[in-house]
Amino acid sequence: MTVPTISRRTFVKTMVVGSGTIAYLATALTVHGAGPEVYTLRIIHTNDHHARIEPVFSGNNPVHGGVSRRKTLIDAIRREGGNQLLLDAGDVFQGTLYFNQYRGLADLEFYNALKYDAMAVGNHEFDIGQGPLVDFARGATFPLLSANMQIDRSSPLFGLIKPWVVIWVGGQPIGIIGATTEDTPVLSNPGPGVRFTNYIEAVRLGVESLRRDGVNKIIALTHVGIRADRELARQVDGLSVIIGGHSHTPMGPMINPPDPNRPYPEVIASPSGKPVIVAHDWEWGRWLGDLTIGFDANGNVTRVVAGRPTEVRPSIDPDGGFENRIRTLRGPLDQLRATPVGETRVALNGARADVRSKETNLGNLIADSMLAKTAPAGAQLAIMNGGGIRTSIPEGRITLGQVLEVLPFGNTLVLLTLTGEQVKAALENGVSQVEQTAGRFPQVGGMRYSWSASAPVGSRITGIQVSDGRGGFVPIDPNASYRVVVNNFIAGGGDGYSVLQQGTNRVDTGFLDSDVLVEYLQARSPVSPQVEGRIVQDGVLPGVADVTAPVPAPVETPAALPRTGGESLPAWLLALAAAGAIGSGLRLRERAARIAAASERETVEVE
């Protein structure tokens, strides 16, 4: 039998990525060696929804997305008829107040109404443990998929997640295999009873099983990122299509300005030379992915009939039923959103690409708020993972809702002691995946650092200076100890910060990061943070201040007051208690209620 191969005449160019070659479409794909086209399948797809039930706004103007307009587009596509699937590649959870309030069940209501056919499990589905995903899976009218999730009977998720599924469309069986990033235990909080195996081997096993059952049109529905999807296509035979997410990758017309080297979709040669179609749909429902593919009788891809994602613009009429339901769901959120907590004289930059690659004024503001809250306990340095900063805040009044959208994870502040060498190791981890726009990039307070993007991973940090407590900076001492404040996610090794697990004298303050930022804004508004040279790429730090005094050492002298049993409490722990940390950490609704009540009295209590 002749193996179908990709005709180079139909491509604008080829591009080497890793060890494989990506072929970029000019208009449509033609495959030599494939039989006559006997079947076409239209795949409508989304990924990285992140609780964006309402449109994405710029100021007060909606610019993209919203499930009401998504419904209008999907209904129109379905009226066109033909063989169709509606798929989502994961990370439905986390990112707006809808998730804070409803923990994914509001999104589920709309996904059920949209009649999704299948969804991959994303890492953010575990952000607050297994419970919300359990509720989501039990209520879903579509299967949740992940072939590389191993779930034992001790987990409430047991039996709720399928590795793959077969859906009959137009008289043909379509196999859909799910996959989730193996980094989920690092990126999120899956908890006990769940582990993640190699996604390539898991998908290969699924392909072999489906092929034995006579299924020859197979889709991998993945939440592993574009680079991992390309590698999957290069390593596994038998896949027709990969619909992906996780890396928030725009393609084709989603990119502005246009880039001919980044089309929608990409076509990658499998180990046997057959084409594998790869498509992502950026993020937040800004666009609706739309791909039509032809197949021969043996399930070989014959061509990409059409690749035409649609921008979900404000000009699209929203679905009335969805709009009515959103108004009801919005009720509890409006009061939450509207509570004023401060003011900024400058726009606060929390853009995803920026907080994950360079210093931003919002990153500085958050790091400074962490330091201010824990300074009474001896905190000297702050590290904030850029991936924990989820959006920007425009100039003007700042509301509680905006703060919670910037810091939606409900993380608490953790104090620990690190050596200067360990601080450097933490920063090395932070800049180790900048090329992938990874969330580990470190925004900092109480220090500044320089790094080289061209240096090998592990040797990128070229200088670190720490505050001398008097407005100047001195070089970090690799052998000295420093008191560092971080969030509980990276304190536990999240985002690759395993070195933080080596920190000593650890205490989880119970302070919610969002509460801390609110308190900081209330005490200092109007604020106007600047980019001030805390992070220097491919350059050198300013000259070290001419001082002779050493950096203040962490306060760890045992206090005089004994605990029951005669053990003495360290002074830094007593300082935390005095600052109100121990037994603190009000939840979101409690904080909102108190701030709202205080606002009505025209005074605000600061905890």
C-alpha cells in the first residue's frame, strides 16, 4: 500500500522545530497516496476558557469572547449541517470571579447547554483540589478525558475521567484521546490518588487500542502545550488531528500583526510521513476554532478543507437566553466587584507575556505588599511567580473584584529562611523557562537581579543585590541567611521551585495574597508603582552602594516567653502573631462583606 505523503508544492515553507519538520499551509493541504475523499469532519474547538463567561474587556469595552456570543456562532455553524464535533482542550477553571463564586459549576451550565462533545482535563481543574472537578465531572453531559491520568480508588475522581472515547458522527466512529500536562503536580494541586504518566506513551496506547477496535480517525484532545503537541505528532503514528491547549497559543488570524510562519492549522509529519493536523484556539474564548478535514476510506487525511477560526467580536449578537442567565449569576458578583479598595494613578501591567518575562509595575506592587505585611516578622525579600498574576488593572479606582481577578487562587503568604545560594537557585528556576512563557518567572521585592537569556539554563542569573534597609543595595552573600516571603503554591515546590522546600523556619501566615494587596492599597492609595530596574535582562545591575553595614540578618533570637512544655517561641513567630497573622486569612466573602460595611461608614478597618 502506498503511504500518503504531504505534497510540498502546497506549502509556503517548512520550518524545523526540534528534530521534526512542520509544514505550513498556504491554503489547503493535498496528500499524495491517500485514496479518494469519502468523509469530512468539522471540528469546532476552544481551550483555556478560564472562567471567561463574560467577554474580555479593555477598560469598559468588550473586545473578545463571552459564552453568549460563542453560543450564537456555534448555533449558526450547526445550522449549516454536516459532520461536526465541539471539543474543549481544558483549563475551563480559574481566572474570574465566576470561578471564585461558583467553582466551575457556572461554566459547566453553559458548556452543557452548548452541547460540547468532549473535554480534556487541564491542570487548572485541580487548583483548589479535586472537589470542584468531581462536581464538574458528575454534572457534565459530555466525557472528560485524560489518558495519562492514573486515578486510584482512594480518589473521589475514580471512574469519572475516561482515557478516550468513541463518538459516532455521520455513521463513522471518531476516537478522541485525552492528555493532560505531566507537570500538573507542579503547576496545580491534584492531591492524593492521582498521578500523571508520560503523555506520549499514554496516547500511543490509546491509538493502538482504538485501531484494534476498527477506529481509524483519531483525535488527540490535549492540554500539554504547542511544543508538546508537535512532539506528540512526530512520535505517534495513527493520529489524524491534535486539538490542543495549555500554552495559550494564537494561530493564523488570531495573531496581530499577522505572521505567515504561524498558520492555523499546523501540519506535522508523523513517523511514517503521514500528516497530522495541529490546532489551538489561543485563550479565554476570544476566538472559536473551526477546522474541516477530509478523510479517505482508510482514515487517512486527504486535505484540510477549511481552517477558519472566527473572532468572537462584540458585533456578534449575544444569545438572549444565555444573557438572561448571566445576569442572574452576575448578581452576587456585582457587589463583590464594585467594592472600592484603592486607586492607582498609572495602569498596572499584568499582561501574561510581560509578567512571565520581565519586570512589571504590578509585579512590583504585589511583591511590595507581601514584604510590607511580613516585614514585622523579619521578611527581607519577596518572590512572586508571574503566573500567579492573572490580569491587568487600568488607571483609576481599584475594586475588590479587580484585585481578586489579578490574584484569584486564594494563596497564602509563607515565610521561610534561605541562604543566598538558595535564593540564587530559586531565581535560576524562575528564568529557566522564559522561552515557554512559563508562570515561574520571578517578580521580586527587596532585591534586584540581572540575567542572560542566552546563557544555559541553570547559569542565567548574572547578579543579585539585596536591599540594605536604607535605600541602597548590596551584593547578596551566598552563605548568609535571608528571610523570604513567597506564596504557599511555590513554597510547596509549585512552578518548579523545589529549592523553596528546603527553606527553614517555615510558617504559613494565613494571610491571603489578595487580602494583603487590598490592605496595602487601602493604606497607600493612590499608588503609582513604576518599573525601576529590579530585573535587568542582558545587562548589569547598577553599582553597589558604598556602605559598610551588613544586610540586616533575619531575626531569629528565641523570645523570652515560653510555650507550654518550656520551648521558646522565635521572635519572628511572635512578630507574626502581633501583626495578626496567626489565625488570620479571611475568606473572600468575609473580606468583601467587611470592606463593604466599612465603605458605608466611610472608614475601612485594616487588619
